[in-house]
Amino acid sequence: MAKTGKIALISTDGYSLVELSRCFDDRSKFIQECNHSPYDCYQLQHSESVPLMISAEWCDRNTLHVAPDLIGCTLVRQLQGETLRGLIVETEAYCPDDPACHAYRGRTPSNAAMFGPPGHSYVYFIYGMYHCFNVVTELLNIGSAVLIRAIELDQLPQTIDAKYKKQGKRIAAGPGKLCRTLAIDRQHNGLGLMPQNQLWLEHRAPTFQEKLDQGYYELVQTTRIGISKAAEQPWRWYLKDHPSVSKP
């Protein structure tokens, strides 16, 4: 029997979402059809569970709202033939007029990506060894972002060094570990977060939102880690008791 459902397609610019309602009884036949269309076949599921990619418009909001809203969303990375998905479990907000924010003293060549546009990446390098991945927020030229501190991966990358595999759920528990695991570096700085750049974000799954609303999941708001300025600001959020959350 044919099934009816919504089919989500994302255009190659990563921003336009088209939902088509039609009957389908052969997934592979539909995917073949997608390959001949101007859209990339992004996901084929029933309408109640179609994951929508997070848009630049969604990121164009107050950073203190975006940061907690990203908890439970998914960071997706295409890496050497694999599609890796990581549940975001910890974030920090860096806002305009925030002394701890890289943009506080104005635009420089190294922090230029932080000034927008929203929905792009800001990747910086610290201590001569770690990269950190941020989602740019708010209006163009504002200078703000959300640091993605930790994710829980659905699978380990095949390319990961064997010495890290034993870390299990803690393999991306911290911004440096996250970037090492997903092979994110300065080459990814200033990119639009969309499939064509092999790096994008997806909204919370309905089941996650349901559990959050019911109190099964709990977000903790507290102070940020590893900073000396504005250290008193409670601009860090994490999923309570989750094993992938980083440690101070």
C-alpha cells in the first residue's frame, strides 16, 4: 500500500526548504527522482519526524536565546563519505559588549567571521593546538556567536585515531575534542552552515522537545568555563547529567 508523507528537500544554497506532499511506495525510486531535480534529497520520512535544517534566519536572534535553544539540536558533519551526527549537549554564549567575546575590541582579520552573517561558522585556534567551533548569531556586523562546547556523536568517525576511540561518549566532550573528532579547523571558518559545505545544523527532534517539555530532560544554566573576563555571567548551558558534557 502506498504511504503518504511529507518529503523535505533542501536547495543547494542550503536555505530554501521545500516540502512536497505526495504518495510514495518506493524509497529508492523517489531518491532516483530527486537526483534529477534541482534540489538535493535531504531526508525522506513521515511528516511528523522530518528534521528541518536550521536557517540563517533562526540564528539571527539574541545570542542568549540561541545558545540554550541549540541544546538538543544536531550538528551534522559530512566527512570522507560518512555523515556524522552529534547531539549538542553544551553551549556558551558570547555577546555584544561582552569583555570575554573575541569581537569586544572590534573587527580583526582573525575574528571577522564573528561579525556575520548569522548562520555561518566562526572557528578559532587556541593554545597552539585546539580549534573551537562557533555558530554566528544576530545581525550582520554585530559580533556575537555561540560556542558549541560538546556533542554526543551517533557513531565514531572511521578516520579517528584509534587512541581516541576508547573515550566513547566523551570523545567530543569539549570544544577542542569536538573539532578534533569532526576534523573542523580554520578552513571551515566563515562558512555558511549548509550541506554543500559538509557542515550544518538540524532542529531538535520532536521526541527531544517532548521530553524537555515534560521535565525528563533538564537544561542547566551556569557560568562559562576557562575565561577570566565576565566570568560571573551565567551564559553556559548544558544537558543535566549527560555523559558528553565537558568538565571545568
